[in-house]
Amino acid sequence: MILYVAADLLWSSRIKTTGDKLGTPCRPVRSLEMLEARLNDEPVVGVLLDLDTPELAFAVLDRLRGPDATERDLAIRTIAWGPHVAVDLLADARQRGCDRVMTRGQFANELPEILLQLNAT
């Protein structure tokens, strides 16, 4: 399963629809409590983080990469995306241990490949 934090219904719908077409289950995360429930529900291979929701995106990233992260958490691939002008947010995601950080345009163009790559791990 792939989890995602999305700033709006457009991104949420785009990720879910693309995942459905590819046969890759994608589920939203709207809180840390929901993250914990999803992590305990079934194996998670990746988490997509929309930096237009920085508080939740960084809370999820810190949970998966912080000092309390388990081996299972560290194995989950993380990908963050945001506006190309949000240089500080993109850099902060890298610094906090995000596996891949990209601009919104890159993410939009590569979404099917991203989901297939994550699902193959």
C-alpha cells in the first residue's frame, strides 16, 4: 500500500485514480493517528508528501525518519513534492531524510512511474 498526504482534493483524486488504474492501492493520511492506523493495517511501501501541507507532511516524515522510527518505518520510501519556488520547504524535506524531493511539475509528470516503482519494492 502507498499512503499520501495531499493538500487538496485534486491531488488526492489524481493519486487515488492513478493508483486504481495501475492496481496499486493508495490511501490518504490526514493525521498522525490515521498514519499509525494505516501502518498497522497492512504493509506500506511508500508515502507521498505534499509540501503544500507542511505541518502534516513534516510530522509524517519526522515520524518515519525520526529517533523513534523502527526498522519497518525506515524501509518505507518517502517522496515529497512542492512548488518549485518553495526552495526552503524542498530543502527541509531533504534535510529531514526524505528519500526523494521533487517539484510539483516533476511529480505530476512522473506519478504513474513513481507509483509503479514504489509498488515494485
